[in-house]
Amino acid sequence: MKPSRLALGASASALLAATGALATTLVQQRRMRGMESLAQTLPVHSKWWRDHAKREGELLYVVLGDSAAQGIGASKPHRGYVGAIMRELADVTGRSIRTVNLSVSGARLREALEIQLPAMRRLGPANFVTVGIGANDIATYDRARFEREIEELYSAMPPHTIVGDIPSFYVGAAQRNVREANEILHAAAARHGLIVAPVYAETHRLGVLRYALNQVAADFFHPNDRGYRAWTRAFLPLVTDAAAGLEASGAGVGSTGDVGGSP
């Protein structure tokens, strides 16, 4: 007896559903393994930046941020966007750079205010400052809190600090929150004369499919080496201009040409 078309259709639907469920399970398992693998890199990246901060340099570059500033997801700590900025500063100015990366993986605006900002103030005047934070606030996004904390942080930043806006989350409620948060971020930066690196535009331009296929790290969240190139494209033109200005002014740490330091 031949199976009916209805039965065949039901069997095909069941097979597709089972295949989809299996694929979802495999992706989740792979993501969990990726998260575990990247978690092991957190202390490695942190130590690399702590050790690097001990090096002397003619110019002081201070970084505030989260895991992206740490370069989590990149094959090496310096292959994230902060490493690219560090190299650009040295190339354009022809001077040695001391990079003090105060970023912490998982940091939100609150941690930047309570931990990173006081640490930056203790360093004294810096020649160059970048800030890349806010993405971790999206998971528990509250407009009033975000607006209050971004205002508090940006008001404490030295003039001409370069701040990165929040990268694209591509889809869903998180993406809507990112767009709103970035509007707040840009307005706060404008009020305080800070320069905004267009991280959102550069990451959004990749598109979700391209990002998922070859721009994302093993945890399906952080950028890999390729993904960080979008962040680098957002920051580097602004960094080049600022570095050229430093070189033209002959600024040194503690000089009147500083663009960083305590407010």
C-alpha cells in the first residue's frame, strides 16, 4: 500500500523539524565550547596588557573599555582595535608609545565610572585617550540609566578623546536598543566635544550573514581578527588625524599639548 501524500508530507515536515533541532543543538554546543575557550583567554589578554603598560614611552595612550578593547576574540591581544591604534600612533608620530589599557572584559558604564576612570586619573595627564564601552549595557538596557551614566563618563573625559559608539547587534530588540543608546551616546559626545568613531556604521555594513560566516569568534559574539578590522576602520582615520596633531605640536607627557589627563 502506497503512503499518502499527506503522510509523506508529514514525514518530511518531521524530518525537517528534527534536522533543524539537531542543527540548533549543534550550534549551541559549539557556541558553549567557544565561550569556554574564549574564557580561558581573558587572563591571558589581561596580563598581556598589564605587562605592556609597564613599558616606557614618550607618549601616553590610555584606554577605557570592555572586552573589545581587550581584543577578546582576536588571535592575539594586540590584534584587536587597540593594538592597531597603538601601532598607528607610533607610526605617525615616530615616537614610542606607552599604552595603559584599563579596559575589563564584561565592563559596563558603571564599572568604567567606578574603576577605570579613577585609575585613569591616577595616571595623570595622557596624550591620547580612547573609550569603547556600552555594549554590555544593552543586555539590561535602561534608557534613563544609560543616559545618566554616559553623561557622567563623558563629562569626565579630556577634550578630543575618541569614543567608539556601540557596534551593530543586527537584529531584534537588542538592535533597537543599540540604535537608541547610540543616539544618546552621540548627543553626549557632542555636548562634551568628544569625537565619535563610527563603530556601529562599520560593523552594520558587514551585515549579519557576513559577520556570522567569517567575522565572528568561536563564541559567536566577539569579533575575530577579521571582525576587528571593522573597528579599526572606525577608529584609525580619527587616530591618524589626532596623532598628526600631536606630532605637529611636539607634545610630550605632561606638556601643554596633551589631549588627555584629569578633568
